Amino acid sequence: MYYQHFGLSGPPFASGASPAPLYLSAGHREGLAALQWGLREPSGFTMLVGEIGTGKTTLIHSLLEERHHGVRIVPVSNPKLSFVEMLRVIAGQLGIAPAANAKLELIQALDGFLAAQPEQVALILDEAQDISDDTLEELRLLSNSQTAGQRRLQMVLVGQLELARRLARPELRQLNQRIGARALLPTLRPAEVRDYVEYRLRAYHGDIRSLFRRGALRELARSSAGIPRRINVLCHNALMLAYAQRAARVGAAHMREAARDYDNLLGGAAASASPAAQFAQRGRGLFFKTAAVSGLAVAALGTLYFLAPRALSTIYPAPVSRAAMAAANVAVTHQAESAANQMPAVQRNPLPPAGKAAVDAATVGARDSGRSSETAAPQAEAKVQSASSAPAPNGRCRNRPSGGKRRTYRRSGAERAGANRAARRANGRYRRVRPRFSRARGGGRGGAAGRHAEQNCAAAQWLCGN
């Protein structure tokens, strides 16, 4: 086996609760002392709890290997037994022959034996966290038959941390109050992990420096969490892996692989399967992942399909095709033409503000000269026609004929004076209106003068029928 390859006299990390070789850390020494004290505890009850695999059963076996004067130890390792079955086991180990196997006869036979013997009897109940509540209550009542000065029966409860939690419940508070000595078995610290491995190797003529690298010991302390049972299993598997690879020492990679196989058996089986099985398994995993992602994508797209148009319609208008726009233009044109045909002639071509001002000015001038309104109206309309064909007040009128070129008209001084007089009569203001020409190159539209010129030009074009 592998221990012969590494020069060992035997398997140093064999699993089991054998007391040899027994490594006692500081916590284990306290646990063993608590068990020894529980053999003569005045209250009659002692409790030792610890994590799984910390060595509680090993300490019990170590206690049984020793001889204790004046005490007979009776271990009970099966917590699933009923109270009557436990009495039968106790009677068989003490050599008691009851008259019958009934509960009452067994209790009377045990009381008679304890009264006749000068030695004390200590019951060590291992895995006590699995004992039923009724059995625990029966054990408490069994201890009541002993007086304080003549107590001959001791009970030591050894179990996992769940035992302390169960005893803290209200229904077991009477038994919990009877426990006089309590102890907790801790896990090993990282330094104690190394000492534990070294102690086990020395027991089989091995050296830790020649068999384990420092990285392997650090990985062991991290992976084992200080539990001796896990330390034994991981060191055993790491030595097997190093032996299979013909390695002289155990490295960190061997320890990590041993921890991975120990914690994830299914993952290790998948890794050791054939390439075809690995490919099929990866394919199934990829298929399920792809199906899940596809389902989420379809659900998201369906949500957007129903919700996005409603949300976007409040922000952006819906796009209109060219055909729809053309149809709308045609409909609007027909409506405008029909409305124009139904309107009177006066409402069809209303005068712009400039034409109205010219008609008002002509009417006022005619009234001032003493003529009647009937004769002034035709003359005002004639002036409006002449004003529509005249240049704009600012000296420019951008009227594009069919040739496409711009033509600029300038007024004379008499025309400007007449325009000023008409404006003063129309507005009732006596100020001189001087046209301001734009300084832009080529007669462009510059400033407010350019805007006024465009307005006057538009009015003139409307009056001319353009």
C-alpha cells in the first residue's frame, strides 16, 4: 500500500475511534478531564458536547481503557433504544439477573445492585442528542431514587451541539437544571492541525517534512476546518494521490484534489467519467442554459411589443407614409377650394394691413378736402391699386418675375413725401418717416428695415393679384 511507498510502518490516518495513538490538544485534554470528573459528579449528571468528528467517541474509548478505582463504567452507544431496552443493556453489563424483563422489575433489580455494591456505576450515553425526550425524562427519574449522600449512579451525556439546544427547551428544563458539569470540545487550530499530523506520522515512523509540503499543510488546515476526522480522511486520500503519481511528497494540488473529491462526490464522478459522457453532460447543461436565456428574451420582447408603442406614442408621433401625406394634402386642398367658393367676394380677398391703411388714408384726405364719401371711395381704391404697383416704402421691393431675377425699385422724393403725408393722416402722428436702407451687400435683408420691406412687398404683391 501507499504507506510502504513512503516508508511508514502502517496507515497513520486510518479512520475509526481507536485511542492509539491519541493526540490530546488543549481542548481534548479539557474534554477528557470533564469525562473523568463526571464519574464522580455530585449532581449526578455531566454533559460533553462538540462538533461532528472532533473526537468525542475517541475520548470515551480512552476513558474506558483506563482503570478507575471504585467506579464501574457502563457505555451505551445506541441512542435509539427505549428506556426498558437501555435497562436491559445496563443489567447485562453489570451482571444483574432480574426476575422479569418488565420495567418495574428491571428498576428494582438495578436499585438492589447499587445498594449492595460499594462501587459507583457511571452510565456514559454516547450520541445523546438522538435520545428521545421520554427516555431522557425516565433517566432523570431513575436518578431520583438515589439520595444525595448515597448516590451510586452517575450519568454522562455525550453528544453533538444539538444536545445543548434540546436541553434548553422548556420541556427539558428539569433535566437541564440537574446537569452540574458541562464542557465543550473545540476544533483544532491551524498550528494544532500540523502538530496532529506530525504526531500521527511519528507513531508510524514517519516525518512530516519529508511527506508533506508547507502548501499542503496550509490547504489541509483550511479544508479540514480543524476537525480531526476530516484531517484523517484528507491526509489519507492525499497520500493515495501522491502514491498514484509516484510523487515523493504531498503537495497543495494533491490536498486540493482530495478535498474536492471529499466535499463534491458528484462533481468528482463527473470529472472522472468518459469524454463522451462529459461532452453529453456539458451539452445538456448548455441546452438548458440556452433555453432559459431564450425564454427570458422572448418574454422581454413580448413585453416591449405590447408596452413600447403605448409609451412611445406619447413622446414621438407615429411616422406617416408619403402616400398618406399626399392624400391628406389633396383632401385639405379640396376643402379649401370648396370653402373659398362658398365665401363672398369681399371675404375671399381681404385687404392686408398695408392696403387698409392706404384706403383709410385716402378716405381721410377726401373728407378733409370737402368731398363726399361716395366720390372718395373710388379714388381711394385707385390709390390702393397705385400703391400696390409702387415700390415699397423702404425703397426695395423684391418681386421675382418669371425671369427669376430680382428687381429693385427706388422712389423719388415726391413719392416719399406723399407717403409721409398719408401716414401722418392715417396714424394721426406728425413724424417724418425716413426709409432706412440695409447696408448688406447686394441689397440683402438686414435688420428691421429688411423685415418691413418684405412685409410691404408682400402686401403690394397681394394687391396686384400675385
